[in-house]
Amino acid sequence: MTQLKRAIVIVLDGVGAGENPDARAYGDEGASSLEHCAQAIGGLELPNLGRLGLGNITPILGTPPRADVAGAYGRMASAAAGKDSTTGHWEMTGVVLSKALPTYPDGFPAAIVAEFEQKIGHKVIGNKVSSGTEIIRELGEEHMRTGSPILYTSADSVFQIAAHQDIIPLAELYHICEIARAMLTGNHAVGRVIARPFIGKPGTFKRTEHRRDFSLAPTGITLLDRLAAAGKDVIGLGKIEDLFAGRSITQCDHTETNREGMASTLKFLEQDFTGLLFVNLVEFDMLWGHRRDSQGYAQALREVDQWLPLVQKRMRPDDALFFTADHGVDPTYRGTDHTRECVPLLAYGEPVRSGVNLGVLPTFADLGQTVAEAFRVEALTAGTSFASTLGLL
């Protein structure tokens, strides 16, 4: 069997494939992102992903199961505590959190806010759960009048600071986020501190592309660490660099949209490298899932489906392609939070046996362990490899 040279792991951020075994404990019983999105719009045709086995994983109206599957397919359950992007990405690379990263549904404690205000020399406004667009619509004018940074959070483990670029320049915004990152440790070690700059006037505020994430470093050894230590390339696209605090990333392209991420993937596939191309496509979560927009969510899936043949055209005989996700965000579910779901797993490439049903794997870490074994690097501390089942050994 040809030894694997390039692994391409594409994370469809927030594309769940049915409730996780412990979904009830999270209040997410019955959540099923792909299934319910397709039902909500009267059917979702994804012929190229379907050819890899997507319709064999979970019911998708318009993308039925098929016998002539060109890839291997299955689902992965989450074993880690929590249901956010940081937790999910760390788990799939071998770090399985036993305690969820802290979240703040009622805003941050007064002591944390007071310490932050003292360190930056300014009062803040907000301190509540909100979407980024809503918070600047609500408080942007007050921010411009007072100069007070806008502090807010979400269902994720995040400490977010929004500021108008004319009021708090980018360099200063990044600096106060660095202060927050250094401060938020121990029980308050949030996954990410995020700078959220915006521009415009009241009524026409618009977030800019200058967002910057200051992430918590993984708490254990990841697949990325193993590959980099073995001299392999580790290329991160989208928010991958942020989620791993830049650790063991040898090249990156901080793409902001699915379209940019897909274009960058094709660019890197034209290059000669040995190792991992790790891609996050964020819009299912960021733009459509949280807003409970099934039409937008479905269209994003169609765009990925149409892009897939371009990826396949650029694949080489010693490449393996994996599609998966980090959590669910069922666009039909109550509320606006992520949903505790299993995630899809598709594998494809000349070295990969076709038609293999992997079933339901007990942890996302099985994927990381598989890639580690296929590259013959040191094993991860979590996960069971299915590399031999795929024919990668």
C-alpha cells in the first residue's frame, strides 16, 4: 500500500449528524443538523458528498443512502466535555477535555470585570451574552460617545471585546485583548479572547475583517505536535491557527469565509508538501446555524458539494481526504446555541478502501489517532486508529 503523504482534514464547523449519546445531559435531545436542515427546506441534494457516503450516515432528504459509495463513512461521538469549536478540534487531535471550558450565560463575574477594567484603565459596557451584530447595534453609539470597550460573550467559551476602529485603534484593541488573555487563567481560562473591531456610523455599523483570536493553548499533546516534531508540514486554514494558539502550525492562511477557505485549500493542494492540511469552514456555524437560517445553512452545504470535485481533481495517489465537524448547530433547534451531536466522518482517496462503514466511533480522537498511525508518528494519548480498516497501512 502506498504510504500516505498528505492528509486533508476539512472541518465543516457546526455540521452535526444526529444527537450525541449524552445529548440529553446538554438539553439537546433530538438535535440533528443535517437531517433537520434538509427537512426544513423540503430536500437537500448533495450528490458529490453523497457519493462519498454522506447519505449513508444520517437521513438527509434529497441525499439518500447509496450502495456504490466511493469512500468510507461513519459518525464520531464526542467524548469530551463541552460542545464548542475549541473542545471539538482539540478532541479530534487527541486532547479530550474532562471538564468543559468555562462559559458565562449571565455575563462575567463582577470581580473579573473589575480586574479587567483596572488593568486597561477604562470602564467597559455590555457584559452579557449577545451576537456580535446585535451588541454593536445596541451599544455601538454609547461606545463611541464614552470610549468604553464593549464586553460580551456567547454560548462558547469566549471573552469578546468589540470596539470601533476610530475610537480604539486596532493595536490598542489587540493589546487589551492580550491583557485579558493573560488574566483569564485557572477557573476562568476561557477558550478564546476575541477582538471584534467594527466601523461605520450608528445604524450602519459593520464588523471588519480584522478580528483576532487569542486562544488558550491545548492542554495536552496534539496530532499537530506529533506531526511537526516528526518534520511533517502542518498547514492550518481558517481559524485552525487560533484554535491551537499557533502551536505546531508550520504554515497558515487565516481565511475568514468558506469561499476564501475553499480557494486556499485548492491553492495548497497544488503545492508539494508532506503532512496535514487542516481546514476549518466556519460559515455553517458563524453565519447560519446560530441564526437558525436553514436556507443559508443548506446553500453553504451545496457550495461545498460543488467544490468537492475541484478538490478531488487536485488529489494525488498518496492523498487521503477526510470530512468531519467539531460539533452541531442544528438550524431548526430551539435557542441559538450549539447542539451536542455526533459528527459526520467521510474518508476518500486512492489509498482508502471504498464502501467501508465505520459505524459510530466513540470519540473524535479516533480520527487523530488514525492520521498519526498513517504517518507513522508517535501515537496520541487518546483515540483508537482505524487506519488499517481504511487500508492506509
